[in-house]
Amino acid sequence: MVNNTNFEKIFRQFKREVEREGIIKEIKAREFYEKPSEIRKRKKVRKYRPHLNFPKTK
């Protein structure tokens, strides 16, 4: 039987690497077809999103 603590350590390391590389995020993004116009719209919203969160000053 494999040492359970060793497996847990390796599995956590694997999950960190996958998260850092963005593999899961990319898989979810490619799960369904996204029209080119939707891609452009999403990128445009993401580009200006930080500016929308600031409170307006008078």
C-alpha cells in the first residue's frame, strides 16, 4: 500500500501546478463554443472592469 501522506503531498503539489498553469480555467473556457463576437465582448469588459469599481468623485 502506498503511503497516504506521500500521495496527499504529491496530489496537493499537482493541484497547485495545474492551478498556476491555468489548465482547468482553459478547459472550462473551451468546454462550449464561444462565438468570436462574444470573445471580443468578454475581453473588452475585462479590459475596462477595473475602472468600473472606483467610486465617482464630485
